[in-house]
Amino acid sequence: MGEAKRRKDQGLAPKGGKELKSKVGLKNLFIKYPRLPYILVGIGIIYLIFDLVKYYNR
């Protein structure tokens, strides 16, 4: 008798399968480094300010 059928007969939940982990998930990266979104937004804002200054100084 297979394990899946035995578990079903006993009223147990199916055995959990192997979870596939993404190698570099953006969500996992933000969980590992919680300040990273703020740093990226800050760099983006600084870039936009320098770009505007450069555009208006032509």
C-alpha cells in the first residue's frame, strides 16, 4: 500500500512536497535587506535631481 493511500485512509493531510526556492527573488532580497528599498528610492531621487539640474543649465 502506498504512503499517499495510507495517509488518506488514516485521515491525515497529504505529505508536503519539496518547496522550490527561487535563487534571487526580489521579495526575498527585500526581506534580507529591509533598508534596500529606501536606498534605491534615494538613489533614484538624487539621480532625477542631478538630471533636472543638468537639463536646466543648458
